[in-house]
Amino acid sequence: MGRLTIAGAIAAALFCAAPALAITNGAPDGSRHPNVGALVAPTAYSDGTWTYCSGTLIAPKVFLTAAHCGDAPTERVRVTFDTAYQDGDVVYAGTFHANPLYDQSQSDPHDIAVVVLDKAVKGIAPAKLPAAGSLSNLSGAQQFTSVGYGAYEVTNGPGGHQFLYNDVRMVATGTLNSINKAWLRISMNPSTGNGGTCYGDSGGPNFVGATNVIAATTITGDAVCRSTNVDYRLDTASARAFLSQYVTLP
């Protein structure tokens, strides 16, 4: 889910299809996943000090995220890999490229995008993508490591639910609920010991277990970030067709 409104696409990321979330029932990631970063809000819409979607470095100049994190099919954006982003920290400029087939009304929404960075990121090893069809027969006990910069807590008071952010990269573990041709659904129910994503984690990775292989990218979930993390599979023909334009696939 995208973070609270900076423009049309980010507003859509919050209010269309209950979009993708921030890490809840998790912990600060620290240096565990240095290849996970975030899109930094334009200063035209904020003071420039907050992140609104997450993503992963998958090649030295290619950052994977979600199509609904953009305002247009192509646009200029900034990416940070800091563990706790503050205004003035290093950012990498690049061009956002959404899948031209992106459409939330489809069973396969093609909700995938990359940022092609102007300069290669040095000192950070890119994450790995899954092999074709490799997620089709996962066990119901399979766990995933979700990483992102989204809301770390949801409170409920007289004014309704409030989503708390600190622009810190967070991590949590969830267990597979179900899988279909386009989606993984991962439990993030804290009553069963799981954690997961919330607003601001859209585009961020869900790694297979404790590996460096990204199974799927966070797209949506329940409105208060307590039940199910819904993620776009990266091993499908449609996802691979888009990604093959930018990276060499396994």
C-alpha cells in the first residue's frame, strides 16, 4: 500500500483496492536487507522528509516497486536505501516505469514497476528474483520475510484509526495463506504470531523464508493492517515479461 497522499497515484494507493501496507508486529530491519529501499516524497508535496512506497534493488541500476506507486507511467523519482530516512540523506534519482498493462480491474493487475536509476548503486548486492513457476507448489507452512518503510503501528481512538510512521525500514515474518495465478496471500495476524505489511510498504519485497529471493511484491491488504498481506507474484509469465525488459531473469 502506498503512503498517505502526495498526489493522485499515492492517493490511489491508499483508497483504491485497499492498497498495500506498512510493517506491523515486526522490528527495525537494521542492516539485514540493505537492498530494500523506499521512494521519497517530492518536496512539492511535503518537506521531503518522508517515504511513501517501498521497493528492492534487483540490479545495480534497477529498483523494483509497484505500478500504483507512480503518478504516471513514467516520471522522475528519488530512492533511498537508508535504514531510517531523514531529509538530506543520500538519494538516488531515476525514472519510474510502470507496466503499461497495469489495470486494477483485472484478475492480473500487472501492478509492477521499476525505477531505472541514473547511476549504479555501489556497495549493495541486489536481491534475486524467483525462477519461472517456482512458487506454484509452496507448502502451507511456507514463511515469508516482509520488508518495508510503511506504518509500524495502527491505533484506534475516538477519531478512528491512526497510522504511525517513522520512515524506518522494518521487517516481519508471515505464513502463506493461499496462492493463485497472480497473488500470494500471507497471514500477518498477530494472534498467530505473524506480522506483515501496512500503508507505505507497497512495492516492497516478501522474501522466501530467510533467503534473498523475492517471491512477491506487496500490493494490498485489509484496511487496518492486521489480517492478510496480498502480494503480486514475480514468477509468473506476465511479471517476467515486464521484468525481462530491465534485468536478466533466472
